[in-house]
Amino acid sequence: MSQRTDRIDELLRQEIGAVMARDVADPRIGFATITKVETARDLSHAKVWVSVIGQPAERSATIAALRRAMPFIRHELGARLSLRRIPEFHVELDDTAERGTRVLHLLSELAAGSPVDPEEIDDGESLPTPVPRLPHEGDLDQEPPGAAIPPSDVRSRRRARPSTGPGRGFRRPGPVRRPKR
């Protein structure tokens, strides 16, 4: 992908989400989030990846409602954006949250020491309930209380910084300008 299509993808993602939140009044659209937009090079088509929280029946109803709302959203974007062509949108369900939930469930089962049965995993909800993680001995992020940076480390960090650079009085070489007479 080029930088241009990446910028357009991000712009379309933000604007589709804004139009969905403000202007689309379909009650079938539940907790839906536009996670990604992938446009073709010629901007004729775009895949809109949507993450939906809820049961499988609710997710499929939300995707169907979004597919029906896409012509309206496309029309609204045509009025808002200064693009030569607004692409046709194809809505796809983004199931990365479900896969992440499955992995988290498997990891929690392994941490508990109980055997993992793949058929036992409930695929009903698409997101897990957050549980605070308690610190464990051996965590890399934790320092013992009262630990400080040794003075030798502070000095070595100071030496590693450049004394001049962009924004610190550094001037890039350019053409020599002679004063007018």
C-alpha cells in the first residue's frame, strides 16, 4: 500500500464511524466499531472491517444492517469529503476480538493448571470481561521499592543525547545567500 491509500483508508475509517454514530438510526446496529478500511488502488471498492460485540445472531443482524446502510453512508461521505471518487463499501466481520478471547481463555486455563478442552470454549460473547492482573514474582516491569537509577546510568544517558539536532539550533546546509548591494 502507498502512503496515499493508507491516509485515505484512515480518513474513511474515521468518517464512516462518525456517520454511523450520528446519522444512521437503525436499531439493528448494535455495538459496532469500524476497525479497518482497505481500499483498492483506483478507489473503486473498499472493504470495511467491523467489530461487533454481542451474540452471533446479533452480530449477523448488525452486519446485514450495515450492508443496507452503506449506500447512505457513501452518499454522506460524498458530501463531506473532497475525494474524486467515493468507493463502494463491502462490509466484513472482523473476528480478531473473538480469536483474542479464545487465546485469553486458553491461556487462563493453562495458568490454572486445568486441562483445556477445545469444545468446552464458549464462543457466545465476542469480548471477555476484563480481570485485573496481579503482579507476579519475576515480572520484568517491576522494580523493587526504593530502587533508583545508579548515577553512572544517568551520566551515560546524558552523553548519548546529541547536543544539536533538528529543533535545537541545528541548521541544515543550504545555498549561500549573498547580501544585496
